Amino acid sequence: MKALKDQEYDAIVVGTGPGGATVAKELAQKKRSVLMLEWGNNEPINGTKAQTIRNLGTPGKSALFTNEMLTMVRGITTGGSSVYYYGTAFYPPVEMLKKYNIRIEDEIEEVKTELPVAPLPDELMGPMAKRIMNSALELGYDWRKMPKFIDPDKCRPECGKCGYGCPHGAKWTARHFVEQARKKGATLINGAKVTTVLTENGKAQGVVFRHRQSSHRAFAKQVILAAGGIGSPVILRALGYPGAGLDFFYDPLIAVMGTVSDVKGGKEIPMAAGIHMESEGYVMTDMTLPSTLYGLLSAQVGRINQLLNHPKSLTIMIKAKDSLGGHLSDSGGVRKRLSGSDKQKLSRGYERAKQILRNAGAKTVYKSNFLAAHPGGTVKINDLVNSNLETDIKNLFVCDCSVIPEAWGLPPTFTLLCLGKRLAKHLVNPS
Ligand SMILES: Cc1cc2nc3c(=O)[nH]c(=O)nc-3n(C[C@H](O)[C@H](O)[C@H](O)COP(=O)(O)OP(=O)(O)OC[C@H]3O[C@@H](n4cnc5c(N)ncnc54)[C@H](O)[C@@H]3O)c2cc1C
């Protein structure tokens, strides 16, 4: 096994999604030496279907299938899933986190000054999202525009590439923070898959990773696992934490599609507006899908006659807060079944979405199979990490969707940015 030079870093950050990239950037700005190890590639994002399939749709790597064939996707590339996310900046659950001794009010303000966090101006909201919103408002829903991490000045709304990675740099992704970290001297190694953490006398010393078919070691004073809701628990399992990856959420969702004859679109920013049906346990939003995904989801449910209707299809997403449950295999296989109550939430949302789409003039309405894109709660706060996100191995921290302590059901990125900033402050000035 090769050691990475003789250098010891201040911090090694494993994974460069919103959690990891934020910690890395903040530490590099405070003049800490940082090594970022990222399993995926760092190809410039070109917004093509082929690249999206490589980074988000490779079976067994970025596309995982549960034991009941629910498809779960995650981005394996610099920036993680944020490269392909829809840029929705859902306000963090401040009160819930307070119960765990975590205050992030300051960090929320910092994120708001650093990133564009605002609803889309009317001219960037597509015709399909507007049509759905008007219909929902007519029916009495408090359907509102959602804040987005999108810079309106850079956005070209009809490019339709949000879901393929934004090639114009308008949608904030964790790649922006990775680049800022590198400008401040941090090192990024791509194609580096971390397999375990090196420890001595109960303290983290570094990590072992695979790179170009051989094993390497790298050393640091602090190690931050940010390999995502599936990646981080797998590393902890290898380290002897059998409880990692138990009782988690994945925020199951369905897409409800309805065809109208008088709108021609299909290329607009998804999740422009929606409603959080908190008491019923789900979120509903417009979600104009990339054409490939629309075709795939329609074909999966036998709607071959709809394949050419992408430009005329209004789509509403229902995303539920699923009950905690299931387990991950040692290699990250996802074993979890939807409970009766999870399915009930999604079908209640389906009934409401059908009504909204029919009121908007849709004739044929149908729903996709179950999907998921937010695995988390696999290394929960108060269970495997404390409120400083530290494990019981000293200097070993976790900062990604894994640490969320309760069932979730919301877009998590804004919360992860705040947790990343808060952790970086603690690493620089331990309390
Ligand atoms: C299609 C889609 C749309 C979404 N839309 C929204 C939205 O609008 N708003 C929102 O807030 N959220 C959205 N999300 C969810 C959001 O993108 C994720 O919740 C968020 O990216 C999770 O961040 P993370 O830091 O936990 O990990 P991730 O983003 O999963 O990043 C983990 C990183 O670790 C790397 N990695 C994994 N294992 C290893 C290893 N062993 N060694 C080294 N590196 C490793 C991965 O390659 C990846 O880069 C969406 C997700 C998808 C897929």
C-alpha cells in the first residue's frame, strides 16, 4: 500500500457533495490544508444525456435498486447529487435541530448572503409550472414559488438542462465550493474511493482509498466523512460500526403526469413552485422532467402511447416523509420496503395531484413507479455522532445527509450547507 507523500493534512474530506464541499471550502478559507477525496470524476459538466447517465444512472453505482425495485439515484462525480439536483433551497428545520443541541441560525444567514436564494422571477418560471400553480390556486391550495439556488442573470430558462447539470453555471452546485476550496490551496483527487479510516488509540489518523487499481493511505489530523447517505455508513461499517445504515429514510416520490393539448414546453426549471402538506406528510411541486427520464418513467408503467408527449406533459412530484426503517448491506445495497403509511401518503398526494392536473385541462393522468433521491438518516445525530457531528472515534466526523436524525421528506441541501459551515467552525475552534 502506498502512502500519499509524507504529508499530513489538517483535514481529509471524503466526498464532495454539499456537506463535504462546504466543510472543505470553509477550512481552506481559514488556511487549513485540506485533501478532498472524491470517488467520481471531475469532467466539466456539459449538460448531455450521456454524461448524466454515466454520473447519475449507472446501475449498482449511482442508480441503486431496493429489494422492491424502487430506483434510487445519487450523483457520483465532483459535487455529488447537487450537480443534478433541482436547486430548490428548502428552509432548514431550525426547531427540529434545536432539540439536538444544534443551532444554525447564523449559518442560514451566511448561506443567504453567499448564494442566490430566492424564488424565480416570473420570466424564468416556465409555462407548465405556471399552469399547475394557477390550477392549484384555483382549487384553494396555498401553492407558492419556492426559493431556488439559481442565479437569474446566468440562467437560460429554455435550455432545459437543469436535470442534466447546468452548463451555464446558473444553478449553484457543490462544485462551486470545491473550486473555491482549490483556489485556496485544497487538493482534490478524483477516482479516489475511500474504503476505511485509519485509527490509533481511538483517534482517526487518516484514510485508506483505492485509486487507479491500487490502495493508498493519506494522513490528517481530522477526517470528515461526507460520502452521502449511502457512502458514509458503508465506510463506518468497514470500521466496525454495525449500527451504521440502519433505520433510514429515502424520501420516496412519484411523478404524476397529465397531457394537455395547448401548452408546448418540456424545457423549464423543475420545482419552481409547490406546497408542503405537512400534516399529510408530503410535498407537492411541479416537476418538468428531462425528456429521457420522462420517457423512461412512462415506459416503465406501460404508457408507450405517451412517449412522444413530453412537450405537452404537466408533471407534479409527490415526495413523502417515509417512516424510518430498512438496512444497508455492507456494500451499500439498499434493503427497505415502503410501509403501508408511506404508500398511503403517496396515494393521497396522487389523488390531489390528479385533481390539480385535471383542473388544469389534462386528459390522460397517470403516475410513475416509486423513485427516491434523498437517502439519509444512516448515521444519525445522537446515535452514531454527537451534536458536533463527531463519532466516538476522536477526530472522525460525518457531515452529509447521513446525520439527519429524524424522518425527513424535504429537499436537504440548504440544511447540509448550514451543517457544513457549523462543523468547519467547530474544527477550527473546538468548543
Ligand atoms: C435528481 C435530484 C434532484 C434533487 N433536487 C434537490 C433539490 O431541488 N433541492 C435539494 O435540496 N436537494 C435536492 N436533491 C438532493 C440533494 O442533491 C442531496 O440530498 C445532496 O446532494 C446530498 O448531499 P450529501 O453531501 O449528503 O451527499 P452527495 O451529494 O450524495 O455527495 C456524496 C459524494 O461522495 C462521493 N462518494 C461516495 N462514496 C465515496 C467514497 N467511498 N469515497 C470517496 N467519495 C465517495 C460521491 O461521489 C459524491 O460526490 C436532489 C437529488 C437528485 C438526485
